[in-house]
Amino acid sequence: MSTAIVLPEALKKMGFPRLIISGFLLVLFILTPFVGVDLPTQITNIINRFSWNAVLVLAMVPMIHAGCGLNFGLPLAIICGLLGGTLSIQLGFTGPMSFVMAVLIATPFAVILGGGYGLLLNRIKGGEMMIATYVGFSVMSFFCMMWLLLPYSSPTMVYGLSGNGLRPTISLDGFYNQTLARLLEIDFAKIAAALHISLGPLERIKIPTGSLIAFALLAFLMWAFLHTKTGTAMTAVGSNAAFARAAGINVDRTRMLSVIMSTWLGAMGILMYQQGFGFIQLYNAPNNLTMPTVAAILIGGASVNKASIPNVIIGTILFQGIVTMTPTVMNSAIHMDMSEVIRIIVSQGMILYALTRKAEGAK
Amino acid sequence: MTNNVNPLLQMQNIKKDFFGNQVLTDINFTLGEGEVLGLCGENGAGKSTLMKILFGMDVIRETGGYSGDILIDGKKVEFNTPFDALEAGIGMVHQEFSLVPGFTATENILLNREPCKKNIVSEVFGDRLNTLDYKEMDRRSAAAIEKMGVAIDAKMVISDMPVGHKQFTEIARELSKDQLKLLILDEPTAVLTEKEAEALLESIRGMAARGISVIFITHRLHEILAVCDKVVVMRDGYVVRDVPTRETSVEDITKWMVGRDVQSAAVGEARTNDGGRTILSIKNLWVDMPGETVRDVSLDIREGEILGIGGLAGQGKLGIPNGVMGLYEAGGKVEFNGQEIPLNNPRKCLDSSLAFVSEDRREVGLLLDESLEWNVAFPAMQIQEKFLKKLLGGFIKWRDEKGIHQVTQKYIDELQIKCTSSKQKAKELSGGNQQKVCLAKAFALEPKFLFVSEPTRGIDVGAKALVLEALKQFNRESGVTVVMISSELEELRQTCDRIAIISGGRVAGILPAAASSEEFGLLMVSQVV
């Protein structure tokens, strides 16, 4: 008789990879005080990084629902956001207004480029993820040239000596750095000072309320959309395109809509990321976000054709938790820089794992 | 039949549960050498699970194994993988084909067991680089085909074969194994035409005469009576009867299978409706559906009738609904209620109150990964905006979970769908219950006109009767015109008022349901291509 490992139902539902990663994160938390790392600072970091990345991860949801797979073409969406941000600065907007304008300018780019991207993905059904990867690379490379060639002239952005071509990193001080994060920010240090009490280590915690509210709003809209007629159709298209077609759904149009939504959310995601991080990063930078974002939603429990808002939230917390905790905790513990290695193993390994699951489902 | 002291196969007290859910209880039977055993039972009775245990499938081990003993030639065996079972001389032909489409029959029959010749490269690098001995391969596959007794072209590529020949290729593959003692055939005739099925039965008799034992699973009971030495009937995980075939009849078996009397509906129920208004008129329809090409079909369907469309497999009967409903490329003219319906546009048909239950349940008919609620309510929601709450003056169309739940529950009760709840995933249901979900989906649309394609394919007798009854009731009570496409003539004659026979992509003739089988038979073969 066989002796298969029988996991309790609850753990099974959670999924094996999530279990390992949560366990690993828990170990890191427990280790924190012993290796002399400050826990409140770490928690603040995790919350911050969550607020930067969550919208990017949310951008995966529509395409997964419509059966277009994981959006490896995220750089395309990021480019739309970058165009919004740089044009807003170029046009002379400053402060919070520059963020509003960045959102407004990025939107038409996301709709048009997302539409073209959707058109392409509709022609290569079944191979979306591979083609998406190429789209990401080629759009990014194309824009590596465009950043140099486009007639940007704002002195805050262009190379100092030549006066043309955008710099790889542009500081957002005076523009939309922390625009949302500072909105309604909860800073325990300030609260303590105002109340003339000491909150101890808690004083090192800051919560970027505005950013979290913005994410919550977008996540709510996404959730609500999936409960509407069109959202239901989108899920059905992803679940079984032949069924949806027989029920009179225009499959291509639904998929196109999902791609446009993903692209727009991705553009919003990068703007959120920038306002938290404080810099616009150009050239090869968009590519650095693709794998971590895809990995995050998979860690959250999504599969290649099913994803939910809790998947987004849990995945972002777990992934960003690891990214924040490993450099400090592991490095202090073993005095060796393991963080990058672990991050890469986790993100690529997770994607690989998810793709093997997909093949199993197809059987 | 057998002179051995020990019969070839003994199953003793086999028990199996899936996580506490008992699916097999105390299964006992024996099978002698050269005997043919017919195994029948409704879907979900435990036939497949039993065969999976016998064949050592992984799923059994992964779900906690089984209890009880399997004895082969009197020795206890335990198969951990199908390879162990193959080693012991058990072969199995599955319902789904496992053939390489681009290979010839011969190559498939001997796949991975090809006779080889040494060559220079293989002398150096080892046996894996041996050359295939095609002459020997041809000889062996010819021998296997000869053993089977049905002539198939050994040189034909699988993808070019009609479906029946693929089935025969699988059987030949099992027969080509020298150690084969026991062959399991899991519903082999489901995809065969009557003539092919007849040939298969003949070949089973041949195998038995050569001393190979056969376990034959089928829903077509007359086939069991035709070839089997004994019948084992299962119901709800128990063996309810184990009797020699000659002491039983189709009626008995049916009764044992369902545990209740199934009255075979009289043909006399058919109505004549000559004066009826034409509701759907098809003129010169052609449909490019692979394997079911429709060449030139003109049909007038009268309001309120049940029209049957029958014919042999591959003659185009399935192409008609798929073409009219816009799922495959089609041309010609279709008028519904006097208005022309554009072809190649599923949405337009659905908007005109036509509905379609596809013959392809798993690929087209169901959202396997979603709940029953979604499956039942989805088309009605998308096409007729039912089960939606309008918010903000209709700008937002919110899914009405409560309404969806109610309608699903209604059909679960009406059609007696066996499920744990309306939230259960469609893929977890048995074939018959899935078919009922497909019907519920169409009923929820409240159509004026319904195409039902192969509604009873691969489902058991009990479910079959329920499905046909539900269709009849839907037609009688709601006044819906129904066109039912089926390969089983008997079923059409029980249910329909008129039956059109399709042959060679054309209408060979339309007869009242009461016409004799011979008349239908003549029409079926009249224009075969």
C-alpha cells in the first residue's frame, strides 16, 4: 500500500510553494531580533514596497482572466506610464498636479498601445506568453532609442552637457515624489510627538495611507468589474473560449479589452511605483519589474488562468517581504550577500513552477 | 470454458474509497481464460475505478490505494503502475485514443516495441541507435490485425483514419503483445458506426476463441448479449448481479443497473403535425465541419415538433446544427420565423431565440472549471441580460448571485442533477449529470427553438431516459420546437415526431418515427460518401 503524504485540506488549499515562502518569511521575522536588525523599520519597508508594487501586480489580473496568460509584456505598459510621467514634467507641471497629468497623459497611450498589443495577441492564441515576452523586449529596446531621440528639453530630465536625450534616472523631487504616500500618512513618530508620549520602537513605523487607498480603490474597481456582465464574460473567455463563443461572446473583443485594461493598470502601476520610489528609471529598467511582478501574483496563489484580488495582495506581501527582509536579515546572519540570489531563485522558480502546473492542468 | 484449477482473474473483496467517499464495496468476480465478461452499470457505478485498480493506474495509488486482492492465475498481484499490469499480460483500450496522429497504423501498433536491426552506428553507440526493421514490423502488425479479424490499412496515417479505424488500431496494438492474456475494452463501440461495432464484436469472439479473456464495458446492452459469456452489473459501487449471459435479457440488465424499471417509451407517442407552420427553413446549407461535412441540406422544420436528425457517423448530421448556430463556417440560407438569420455569427442566432446543446460537452458545452451556477446562467446572462442587477441607471450590470443560485437550484431539482451543491465545479460531475447541466443551460435561455446534438452520447441508461424525458417535456409544455441529432436511431424513434436521415451531407429522406428500421437503414446508406 502506498504512503502518499496527505496534507491537511487547509494547507493543501494554500499550496505548497506559498507554504514554503510563508515559512521562509516567518523564519526571517523570527531571526530579525537575533541578528540585530530593527523590526519596525523592516515592517515599514515592507508596507512601502507593497504600496509601490501592488498596482503592477494587479495589472496581471485582467489578462489572466481572459486567458491571455501572464503578462510578460509588462514593459509595454510601463513604457506608457513612463511616457505619461516624462511628458507631464516636460509640459511643466509640478507637485501633485504633475501626477494627475502623468495619469491623464499615460491613459491614451495605454489604450492605443494596449489595443495594438491585444490585436497581436489575438492572432497568436495559445502562444501569448512567449510573444508577450518578445513584445516586452522589443518595445523596451525601441524606446531605449526613443528616449534619446525624442525632443525632450526639460532641464531636470535631459543630459546636462548635450542638452538632449533623457537621463537613465530622473529624480522626482519637486514633482510627484511621495504625492500619494504623504497623503494622510500615518507617522507614529509624529503622533507620539503630538501626544507627548513615547511609543517605543513603534515610532519607526510609517504608513503611506494615500498609496494604499489608491491601490484599494483600483483593486475594488477590478473586483467590481469581475462581478459585472462584461467581467463575467471575460472570466468565461479565459475558462473556455469555445464555450464563450457558443454563448455569443465576441472572444477577440473581450480579450482585447483585457489587454487594454492590463496595459492601463500597468501604466498606473509604474506611476505609483515612481511616486513611492522617488525616481523615474528609463532605458532597460522596465524589464527589471516583469519577472518579480509575474512571480508575485503566482506566489499569491494565482495560476496561469485564474487570479483573484487576494492573490494579488498576498503575493505582493510575500514577495516584497522576501525582497526586503533577505538583504538585511540574511546578510547580517551569514555575512554574505545572498539577497539577489534568493530573489532570483524565488521569482524565476515560481514562474517555472506555475508553468509546469499549467501543463499538468492541460492533461 | 477453462480447464485450469485457477481462473485467469479473480477479484476478491475489492474496496476503494476516495477520501472517505466509498466508491467500491466488496467487489468479487472471476474471469476464466478465453471468457468474455460484460461489465455494465450507470455512470458513476464504479466501473472505471475498478478497471483503474486492475490496470494499476497512478490515480489509485495517489488517493490511498485499495483494499482486497487481485489474483491472476491464482497468484496475488499488486500493480503499482500500468507497466506492471502490461507485464502481467493485461491490455487496456481507453475511451480516449492514445495514438500518434502522424504515424502509420503499423508504427503505432509497435510503438516502442519495434523489432530492430543492428547498424554501424548502433554497434558503436549502443542499441538505442538501431535501425527499425520495417519488414518485420509489417509482418507483426499484419499478424495483429489478422488476429483482430477486422481489416484496416496498416500503412495509413492515423490522422487520415476514420474514428472507428483508430479504435481498431488501438486494439491491434494490444493484440500485438505476445504476453496478452486479458484485454479491457472501455466503451469501444461508443464511437463506432453500427457496422464497425458489428465487426468489433466479431473480433472479440475471435479473441476469446484464441484464449484471450476480455472485459467489455459498454452502454449498449445488446452488444453484451451478443458476445459475452457472463455479465457483471454494478450499481453504486456494488456488484448487483453476476450471471451467465444466456440467462438474462436487456430488460433484466437495465433493471439491475438502475435499480428500477425503465420503460422503453413506445414509439406511438409521435404526433403528426402536417399543417404546422414552418418555423425554421434551411435552404442549400453547406457547412465546413471537419469529419461532418454538410454539402447541400434543405429542411423545413415545423413549429412545435420534435424533429430527429439521424444518419451514420461522418455523414454530416452534426454539421447542421453547428453550421446554423455559426460555430463552423457555413453558407446557404436560413430563415427563422420568416426572417433570414446571418450565418457564421453565433450571437445573431442566440438573439433570435435559438439555442444549441453541443455534442462536445467538455470542449464547447461547459465551463469545466467553473461552478454549476455559472454554467447554467452564463448564456442567459450574456444574451438576454437575465440575472443582472442594473445599477446607476443601467450603466453597471451587476451579477445577481441570488437569482443565479435560484435558477440553478431549480434545474438541479427538475433535472435531478446529482451534485454536492450548485457551487460545485462542472468537471466534478459524471457525464450524465454534465449533460443535464448543458440542457439546463439551454432551458435557462427559454428559447423558441432548440438544437440538441447527441444528448445521450456516453451517458448511462437511467440518465438517458431522464434527458430524453426532459426534452420531451420541454417541447410539450413550453411549446419549444426541438431538433435532436443522434446516432442512435432507437432513441430518435422514441422521442421524435419525424426523423430526417442525412447521408453524404444531404437529406436522404424524412420519415415518420413509426417507419420501420429497414426503411431508415436504407436511407442511411443511400448516399454514403
